[in-house]
Amino acid sequence: MAFEKARKRMVETQIARRGVRDEKILAAIQSIPREAFVAAQLEKSAYQDRPLPIGEGQTISQPYIVAAMIHAAQLLPDDRVLDVGAGSGYAAAVMSKLARRVFAVERLEALTAAASARCRALGYDNVALKTADGSLGWPEEAPFDAILVAAGVPEPPEALKRQLKIGGRLIVPVGQADEQRLIRIRRTGEDEFQEDDLGGVRFVPLIGAQGWPDLGES
């Protein structure tokens, strides 16, 4: 009951009050137990409006940012969505309530395994996860109606742009490693793309062939 009250308060004060008022998105977030996507010792902090560590040097994004990115993606019930940088699996779980299929890519095997286990346990059967370089997308399942990237890149990955359907939307943080602008890219033709700047954000870097190099590699 305490978590349910905290979740309701989060939706009302952190998300709806800050401008995301789409009832379907709010209902989807209300239905997902965010405490299940963080470590046991952080459960009491699950509904605070801030990122939380999930291990492997990664974080679960603050609730408002998750909601804002999903809102920007303009998801429809029959959409096929790619979630890049799946992390704990929380955003994929929310989107599973809004789209037909969610394909989620995570670079770190330990996080993929944990996210897969959570989604299975909670019954989110329309979510598929795999460990791979997220900057290269999931070519075998393309094209997608929407792609959401939960890590920053120096430039929008060409692979992701090319995996959009015509009319598809790519939501991606673009900029320096420690600060970015959230960009929505809409594919309007075979070689035509329209960009909108949605404001400043701060994400961990997306490591990959079309992202940032892994400075830990020898």
C-alpha cells in the first residue's frame, strides 16, 4: 500500500504537474511497480524524482524523464518500439503497456539478464531483450515506429535513423558526454529527416560503434 501511494504521488506531482498529462501514459506508469526495478536497499527511494544506481555504473532514469521521452515518441497501440540502453527494464515495461511490441537492447549482460527476469516475473510478455551494441539498433527486427535512446551520443546514430519506418520517431540525447539536448528525429522520407529540440538533459554516455568509445577497453 505504501508503494501504491508513493506511485500515485509520483504520477501526480512529478509527471502530470510538470506537463505530461496524457492519460494513457500516466495510467501505464501508475501500473508499473518501479520498486521492482531497483535494488532492494533502494526500494524506499524508487519514487523520488531522481536517477538511481542499478549496478554496472548505470542508472535508472528519473521518472519524469522516462515519461517525457515516451510522450515525445507519440506511441500508438500497434507500434513496434526499440528501447536502446534498457538498463533495469523499467522504460521498456512502461512502453509495453502502450505499444504492441517492445524490443530492448542493453550493452551489459548482467543488466540484460536482470531486466529479462523482472519482465518475465511481472508478466510483460511483449518485451524482448538482448545484449548488443545499442548504437547499432536491432536490425533483424527493424523497421520500428519509434526508437528511444536512454544514453547520450555525440551525433544521432545513422543505424538508428535508418531503422525507423517512414513517419517513425527517434528520441535521443545528443551532445557532450556529460550534457545533451533531447532531440526528436522524425523520418519523413527515404533520406529525409526532421529534427526538434526538446530541451536539455543529462544521460550516461551510450558506448558503441556509433556512440562513444569504451575508454575502459585496452
